[in-house]
Amino acid sequence: MTKLGVIVCVAAACSNAPVVANTQTCAFDLSGNVVTTATTPACASIAQTDAGAELVIDTTTATTGRVQATINLGATATAANLTSDNVVDWSAVILGFGDANCVLSAGSGATPHGAFNLELADVPDAGPPHGAITIQLSVEAPPKTSCGAGDTETVHVAF
């Protein structure tokens, strides 16, 4: 019986460590011209590019439209607090906003730039990153389109 107990322990990895699910839930809160929330099962990932590691947020919901953001994290992705003041390359856009023709944009190449504050809490070797980002975007309203009275929208994403 002792040998069987050892075999079962080895097969189960004999660990008291809690099992952490390798999942992600994303909560979106928009405020400004439109105040809305949404939750998705996933939205953030880390991509390796020629420029280094990037945080990529990309999801679409009925209430937020398509939300996309790319933040250059440097050579490698590590837990860090970053802002638009200390990141050279970043962008964010929300499409299908308001009456579906409104565009919200921000980034190092946008005018005005907007701003972001990122708390990248965890970047596991496998699986999605975890953290939160708040982005201030400018409203771009095409002619004959109602995007609201204000010029900016703020989106907060917890992932």
C-alpha cells in the first residue's frame, strides 16, 4: 500500500501550492460622452515584435465597440508601472462608438496625444498578462455624426 501512495503522490505532483487558473477576465469602464461597462473573457496579450515586447488589448463588445491598444514595453515584458510620459511608442483606438461612426483615438502619433497609465501587475511565462490601464482618448466625430458634447473619453480596462 505504501508504494501505491507514493505513486499516487508523484502522479498528483504532491504539491500544497494553490492551482492558479491560466485565464483572464477583462472589465471595461468608459466615461465621458458615453458611460458604459462591459466584461469579456479575454482581451490582453503580450506580442514580440522587432521593436520589443508589446501589450496588446483587442476586443469588441456591443456597448464599447472595438477597443484596441498597443503599448511598447521595451525589450522584454515585465511587471511595471508605465505612463504615456515614459513610453515612446503607443496607440489606442475605439471604433464603432456612439452612433457607430465615432472614433476615439490616442497615442504617440495622434494629435492630441491623449494619455495612459498602465499598471502591468503580472506577466507569466505562459498565459495572459494581468493588470489595469486607464486611457484618455480624443473624440473624432465625422460630419453629421453625434458622438456627444465632450472632446474626450476615458476607458479603464482591468485585465
